[in-house]
Amino acid sequence: MYHHSGSVAQQAAGVTTGLLEPQGANSAEAMAFQRCTWCGTATYHRLLCPVCQGSDLRTEHSAGVGTVRHSTTLYRNTPAARNVSLIEMAEGFVVRGRVMGPPIGIHSGDRVRLSTAKDPVRGEPVFQLVDEPYRAWT
């Protein structure tokens, strides 16, 4: 049975107000993802958990650090070559995004950090290389 009380209305107003207030400089650039409350699987922009099909997903914010799992160069629908990469984030989910830099210089295993949460043109996350990996045999 639902019972309306003033304290519940104040709590709800506080939660809504808290969402509108900035949490810091990095909150605008944070990447939000979902984690299943049943099995703990991290997913990106899903309605159901891919493991247990649960719909109870809570939103968390990523630290923005990941590893390139696959990268390809596209030449269509763009004036210059651009890369599309699959990034495995430290929290365990995989996201499709773009890594800044020359497309030929981006390889699987490169570590990346989130630069902007959304590219204004394509709407995908943009990453930058963290450091130059050790490539002794290439």
C-alpha cells in the first residue's frame, strides 16, 4: 500500500536535485555503464544482462581506462581515414569507440584512457593512447 508522506517527497526531491548538481569536473566526461545486481556482469548500453538475462541493472561510472582489443581503419563516409576500435574497459565491459592518433599506429593491446565520453559528430566515446607499448619484435 502506498502512503504519501512529506519525508518521502523531500527525499525524492533531494535525489532529483542531486542528479542536476555537478559532481566535479570529470562527471561530465565520465562513461556510465550498467552492472547486473544478480550476477555482477558489467555491460554497456544494454536493457538486459547478457549472462543471466536479468533486468535489474544499476548504473556505475567507469574510471575510463581500458585496452584496445581490436582496431580497424575505415575510409567510407568520412573525408579522412578514421579508426573504429573495440575497447575492453578495466571494469569488464567492451565498448566501441575511436582512438585519437594515426589509424596505422593503433594496435591490439595498447592501453587507452577516455578523452571525451561522446564524440559530438558520431556520438561514440573517444580515447587517447596512455603510453607507447614495448614492441621489440615488430
